[in-house]
Amino acid sequence: MNFIDVTTWKQGLLLAPDQFLWLMGGMGITAVIVFVCLYFVNAGYGKMISAKWGPAISNKTAWILMECPVFFVLLYFWALSPRKFDTAPLIFFLLFELHYFQRSFIFPFLLKGKSKMPIAIMLMGMIFNTLNGYLQGEWIFFIAPDDMYTAAWITTPQFIVGVLLFFVGMDINLHSDHVIRHLRAPGDTKHYLPKKGMYKYVTSANYFGEIVEWTGFAILTWSLSGLMFVIWTCANLVPRANSIYKKYQAEFGDEFYERPLKRVFPFIY
């Protein structure tokens, strides 16, 4: 591996190359454990909110605190790097930050109601987002070979396909969130089964969109750190999609079975 400024990480500002590999491996092993555990234990937030997870705070506040660390960690790496204005790394940075600016500073204020999130869930999310920011930022801005992300990278098939998938996934994710927010009229407390957009095919269309989005990012960066992000996204969201599927199944009965719905991947699972 080729750091473009070895003195930077020796000063303690970045992980050393061997530490980076250990972090990558540790996160991979942890993702497998999380994936298995979440099929037996529901993460107690959102539709699965549970007092068993301990004290809770405002959903809006929790989302901001949980999601913003990765925004600032990547900003930190970008600011440190002499690559920050190179075409390809700059595009990677802007795409990543676009998602997390929306998720950290716009999405929470669109949430309706007075739901809460357990502090334990929020803290786990903060830890993951911080570590993920390290993986993405250090690879893109320091570890990737000098001759990899040149200006010519943006003409490669993987970059073009990846960008297309990224924006398709983002569109699905944002539209699906919009559908969920507008299921009920003001003052209505009844529960409804979402049926618009990708909800015609899956019960967790927002999760499907996010998985597509980060698959696109992994392809456009063509990196193991991007792949690790996809693995973690699936480890977290696929079991949760299964829990939501079962909840809808029990709650909506015959209405649920009117369509051949899958959990998160249309026509597959």
C-alpha cells in the first residue's frame, strides 16, 4: 500500500497501513456477527422501538448525533489530503457528503411525531459511522495508489455504472422515505401498509434504495473499503427488513397477501 504522505500517519493523524487492515478485518468479522444476531434480536428503534434498550431521547436529536460523525470524519480526511482537489477523489467526497448531509441535517427534521431512539442504539450507530468514515476517507485520500484515481478514472466503466447506481439508489431511498412520511393525514393515528414506488415489491423499499446506493459507491470507487460498507449496510438492514416484513405480515393480514411482497430485494428476498 502506498501512502502519499507517510509522515502524516506517523504523527498520529491517520491509521498506519497495518492498523487500517486490522480495522477492515475487524469490521468484516463484526458485520457477520451483527447480521446473525439481528435475526434473533430486534434493534429497538423506529417500528421496533422497545424499552428493553434503556433510556431514549428524541428521534430527531438521535438521528443527527448518530449520522453526523461520518460527515465530519470524511471532511477531516478530505481537508488533510493533498488529493482533495483531484477530480475523482473530489467527486467521491461530494457524493458521500451529499448523502450524509441529507441524512444528518435534513432527514431528521422531516420526521413526524414524537418518536424516541434508545441512547444505546444511537451510540452504536455513532461508533460505526466514525469507523466507516475512517475506512472510506483513509482509502480514498491516502492509501489508494497514486496512479489509481487519476482524472481518467471518471471515464472508466466502473465509475459510470457506479455513479448511475448511486443516484438510482438515492432516488429510491428518498422517495421511499417520502412515502412513509405521508402515509397518514395530520391527526390520523391509524397504521397503513405502504404501497407506492418500490413498496409495490418490497416492504423495506428505503433499505433497498440505500443498499443500491452504497453498492454504486463501492463500484465507482472500486475499493475494498466501499465493499465493506455494502457488507455492513446489508448486515444491518437485511435482518431488520425481515423483522419489518413479519410485523406487516401480522398487522395487515389479508391486505398484506394481496401482493407478492418480498422483504428488501424485489422478486428475490
